[in-house]
Amino acid sequence: MKICHWQRTIFCVAFLAVHVSAATYYVDLNCTNPVPPFTDWSTAATNIQDAVNASTNGDLILVTNGVYQTGQTADSGNCRVVINDAVTVESVNGPAATVIAGYQVPGTTNGSAAVRCVALGNNATLIGFTLTNGATPSVEAYGGGVLCLSTTAVLSNCVLVGNSAYYGGGAALGTLDDCILSNNVALDSGGGSYESTLNNCLLTGNSASSGGAVASEQANNTTILNNCTIYGNSASESGGGFTCAGGIANAYLYATNCIIFGNTAPTGPNYYGFGGFAFFCCCTAPLPAGIGNFTNNPDFVNAAAGDFHLQSNSPCINAGPTWAVSATDLDGNPRIVGGFVDIGAYEYQLLEPPAVIPSFQATYMGVSTGIVVSFTGQVSGYPTASSWNFGDGTVLSNQLPTVSHSWTAPGDYDVTLTGYSAGYPAGVTASVVIHVLINPTHYVSQNGTNPVAPYFTWATAATNIQDAVDAAYVGGTVVVSNGVYAYGGDVDYGQEGSVMNRVYVTKPISLVSVNGPAVTAILGNPGNVSVRCVYLSEGDSLAGFTLTNGLTATNDNLANDISVQSGGGVYSTADDAMISNCVFTANSAYYIGGAADGGTLINCLITNNSAYAGGAGIATMESCLIISNSAGIGGGPYGGTISDCIIIGNTATYDGGGAYWSTLDNCTVANNSAAESGGGVFGATINNCIVYDNYSPDGPNYLTDSFTGYGAYNYSCTTPLPASGPGNITNDPAFNNLANDDFHLQPNSPCINSGNNAFVLVPADFDGNPRIVGGTVDMGAYEFQTPVSMTSYAWLQEYGLPVTTNTDSSSPNGTGFTIYQDWIAGLNPTNPASVLAMNTPLATNNAAGIAVSWQSVSGISYMLQRSTNLSSAFVTLQSGIPGQAGTTSYSDTTATNNVPYYYRVGAY
């Protein structure tokens, strides 16, 4: 047997790392013994290009003082110095002592003999030089001072002054750190730089056709500016500070922490472009989109003398984010002082704690208990924390800008907002006092002799309503004694005009008269000057006044001034402004609503008001008498929701004598007229209404708006019978006394029990009696209070059935259904075949469910119920099933088990 042995051999390998040190080369203009490879000062090269030619990647070339203006290479065009390798060329004593000078052709500047200062290749670095007098040999060329042949080429601590090119007079492409670019010229764009990234740079006095300081135009190129100051540059066409052709060539420019101010151009003095730029925390004008930008003057120490350091009060101090900065500013000082960075190339060096300035506003200064007050605050500077104190033990921390609070007990509460920072650990506070009372009441008396705000007693009552309104606490009540209030008020300013208001209310309060509208009036217009009676806002209420002689503004610019031309009696900005027990008379509006525009009117008399649209106006109206008003369209209401109202004797010059484009529920509309169409209503929706005995050449009682299609008729009494809509009748409504405007219903009126309860919006009729009596609502504004039948009187009369107590329970056709049940189910009480019955079921074991059908009529809603055992309760499967003429079907998709199912159907 052979045994195989694996022999393991261990190899020990030693690696020898050979480090090649980067070489340093020297350049001295005055060296008398230049000997390659120029590795010490005694053999230094006398021009920079010779040393560059001797170097390789990673080497350092040190250049001592002098003006280097000899030697050139044709590489990349005529250049004084071309650095193609990853070499660093650095001056010994900085740009003030070390200059690279190009050549500009006398008379033409750029031309075949012109010499650019420097061209930099991939990863090449130039530090501490002044580049001046450079120009490009080709007219349409880039970078008179420096052309960066790679995005990784870097200039640091350099001054580029007096250079010229077609694009980028000072520099083109590459990255410039801590550089000054001044008085360079571009024949086309980018006087200072073209497509470069600039960090901590100052650009001033540069010029071009567009983009006096900076231009970004190449497709898909991004130019970045961080902490730069761009001031005093100019362009002959556009973009004195910079231009960016983002919308044309997809070039982009991002400026962060920059000052771009005081530049000039016919178009876009500071910046111009097509949307391809973005600003973050920049000081420039006009204000651009973006976070943290502002237009304040940067407050330089002396811009005229070229000193662009910041004064101590500069808004640029501590105003920038720290994520886009280097360690030092253009002076070499610390870039961030006091924990925050300044905007621009220079950091203000005096360490002072940033100011913390809290400020806030309250929506109200005086309120009733329980009223919520909103506070909007801010803490400028750089706060580390903030807190609200509401004076009642409630404190909220770090909640800006908006908070809300209410107080349960009366008192004066000192509300404070405090801002904290590292420099102000104890905080800086702003405060305001909020006055709180339980149900505060303010008084008004025309005969008061000692008016003292806030008018808390009759002895100190205001003598006009507006004074009390202005002083009133939010949630409080202004109580007004007898009188005609014809002075005081305030102005409502519209978009293009204004109108005076006798009473102008812009906070949630209640105004109530002591003794009602018969002895308390608000007079809008005592002469021919436009004065509206009352202006109301959200949460206001007005009760017990006569509003008369109100007149709106009357200029012709309807499109812009609707608000000041509408609502002669009352104009309200909110539907929840409540106006009750008021009389509106002899008010006029140039546009909408002689009596009112907006708000909710309850139990009001609206008479003899006029407007172009709506003598009564646009509003929600309940239980109001709307009589003898006039308008071009809509003699009574124009729009709005009108419930349980009497609308009589109104006129329209054109359309809608009673109402125009309104929704009317349980209203009586009679004796109205229109000169053209829709004597009763035009384009209106009427539910449970009586629209009868009106006049117009076209559609005496009603007319649908043929242009808009507005107009619907449901369960209403009118003539002729509307072409569509359920439950309508044409019977004479049988008013008590039409000639004397008594629109109560006679005991045999077909309108009794003939409405639809779904359209009932308020619980009482015009008289204040219960709205539904006998189970079903009547048509019109009055509910007949003693019906002898629960069935629709019109339906009974249609089938010749008597209106008696016994009719509802009788079954004259022998179907087993009572008269009342026949009416509910929409059946014919005189036809024995008219019944509500399930169709013959079919036995099935269908996994998809069971189809159920029954005899039905259109216009009736049905419900279907199911049980699995006749001794168990039925469960509703579906309600609101619309009936079809003849048969209605329903698929019970849940009936999939092998068990019996029992169904029943109901009508309602």
C-alpha cells in the first residue's frame, strides 16, 4: 500500500518599498548661474518655464521675487508659462512681490502676438502670483490671465489684474481659491472669470458684454461661487455681476454666502440668466428665490477705496451657513468667528455674541375668556432656544413661529417670547399684555356725555358705534341704545377702490340693539356720498337694527372692485356672520346685493333695496320677508341659499323677478315680475317651494338658464309642470288671501304634506311654527299646523280621494296596502295590480350569489333586507336603491353559502 504525504512549504517573502522623494526646483530672475535641473538657489532657473520643463508629477517649484515676462511656449496658444503635469508652482513672498506678465498687442490687445500669462493642466497648482497684462493670441479664445485645461487645475492666493480674452478676461475654467480678480476685460462674456469655481474671491472692476464679473454658458457646466464678493463690475448688455445661460445651454451657477452688489448693466445689473442659477444666503438685489437671501446694503468699510471688509453693523455678519466655507477668509483670517460664518470674501474678526432679538404679534389684545388668541413670533440672530410664557402658568418651548392660547379666568396677562443663545444665556424677552374679561360688554349711546374707552358702562358709553367696535374685546358684545347712527365709521379698501362703512367690524364680536329695529337705525348715506351701512367679518353678529340708505362705491371697474361695489346694507366676508331681526330698506349697491352681500340673514325684513344683481343680494336667508326690491337681474335674492322665506312683489329689469341663480327651500314666491324672463325665478333650484302667480313675457313663474343649464325643480308647486324633477305639481296652491298677501295655506291646499323632508334645512316655518307636521313637510314658507291626513294632499286629489282622517288607513283597491302605504311606495291606489311585491324567486346554489328582483316604479327609493331564518331579525343589505319602471334587481354577491336566504323589500 502506498501512503501519499502532502508536504507543506512556507515561503517567506520580503517586500522592499522604494520611496522617491518629490523634487524641489528653484526660479530666480536674477540668478547668474542657471544650471539644470535647478535644484538649488545657486543654480536656479531665470524663467519659470525652464523649471517646469525640468519637473515631473508631484514636484514643487519655488519662485522668488520678480516680474517674469520673458520666455513663452506655443503650447495651448502663446503662454508665458504652461504647466501640464501635476506640479505646484509657488512664489516665496506672495503676489505683491511675484508677477507673471503676459503681452497685449498695442492697439488690438488680443492678436497673434499676444501672450497669455499661464495655462494649467490636470492637477497643476499655482500659488501666490500676480497675473497681469495677459491676452489671447486668438480673438475667440479663453482666459487672458489663466486658462485651466482641467477642472482639477487650481489657483490659490493669486491676483489677476488687467488681462483680456474673448471669454474669461481674467480666468477660464478651473478652481480659484482666495484670489482677487480686478479690471479684467472679456470681449464677450465673463470679464473676471468664465466657468470657474471661485472660493473666497473678490471680483471688482471687471467688464464684459455679458457677465461683467462671472459667466456660465457652456452646456452642462456648473459654476460654483462660495463666499465671494462681487462688486463694481459692469456689462454693456446684461449681468453686471454675473450671467448664466441656464435656459439655453443648460449651464448652471450656484452662489452661496456671496455678496453680489453694486454692479451695473442695462439688463440685470447684479445678475441675469435664464433660470439656471440658484442663490443660498446671498446679499444681492433684486431679491432672488432661495433660502436666506436678502437685499440690504452690505455696508463695506469703504467700497470706493477698494476696502470690501464689513462694518460692524453689516447685515452680512453671521448670516451664512457653515457648510460651504474653507478654514480661512481672503485675508487668511479664521473663516468662522463666533460659531457663524459671514457672507462675502472677508470674515468680520471682532468676536461679539450675535444679537438675539425676539418679536411677535398677537391677533387680539383684548378678549373674552375662552377666546383663542394666535401669536406669530420670530427670534432674529442665532438663537439656541426660545420659550413662550402666557402669564397663567403655561409655558411652551421652541415653538416658532405660531402658537395659540386662551385664558379661562379674567385678568391682565403678560405674554412673553424669550430667545436664548450662547452669548445671551439668560435670554432676551419681548412682551405684550393681553386683557381678558368674562363676556365683556361695551355700550353705545348717542346721548352719552362722558365717552371713555373701552366704554364698559352706560356712564362712559361711546357716542358712535364705530368707536365701541374699535375698542371692543374679541368675543364681547357692543350694546346700542336708541337712535339713528349717522356718523363714525371706517374705510374698506378694495383692489382698485374703497368705500366708507358706517360700522366696520373686522374681529369676532356681537352688535345688538337694546330695543330693536323700530328705534335703532344705522344710516349709511345721509346725502349723496357713498357710505355702506355695515361691514362684517368672520364670527360677527348683528341683531335688532334698521339698516337704511347704504350706498356702495360706484366706479365702473367691476372686475376688480366687486367687494366695494356690493352690499349696500351689509357686506360680509364670511357666511357665519349672523344678521338677525334687522330691517333692510332703501339701500343700494352698484353691483351685487342692494341689501346684503354675504352672511346669514334670519328673521329679517328686506324691502325697497336695489342693485344691478340682487335687490336682496347674495346671502343665506332664513325666515325673511323679501318684498318690493328691484335689480337688473334677481329682483329679490341673487344666488345664495334661501329657506322658509316669503319673496313677493320684487322686480327685475331683465331676468329673475323673484330670484336669480338661487337655491330656494320651502319658500313662497309670488307676485314678482321680470321684464324679460323668469318672473318668479330664473336659473334657480327650487325645493318644496310654491312659485305661483308671477309674471314675465318668457317663463312667468320660472325659466331654466339655457346658457348655463342652471335650474332644477323638486317637490314644488308651479306651472307649467317642469319637464324634469320629482314630486312637482301644477295645482293652484290655495292661498288664504293672495290679494292681501296672506300666503298661509287653506285646509284643502294641495301643497300640504306634498314636499320632501330631505330638503328641510331649518326646524321652523316662516311663522316660527314646527316645520314638519303630520310626518311630511308642506310646500311653501308656511306649514299647515292641523292636517287631517299624513298623505300628500296633491296626491290624494290626483286620484280623487277624499282628504279625511280615515283615508290614510283605507285600502279601496283591495291590495292590502293602505292609502298611505300606496303613496309612500308610489303605487296607484285605484289599481289592484299596482303593488309592491317580490318577483318569484329561483332556487340556486350559485357561488356568485343570488339575483333578487321586485315590482317597482321610478322615482322611489328602496331598501333590501335579508335573513337566513324567518325567526331571526332581517339585516339591511342596501338602502337608497333607485327604483326602475316595472322591475328593479339587486345582486346579493354575499349569498354564497349552501343555506336558505329570505328577502324583503321596503319603499320610502
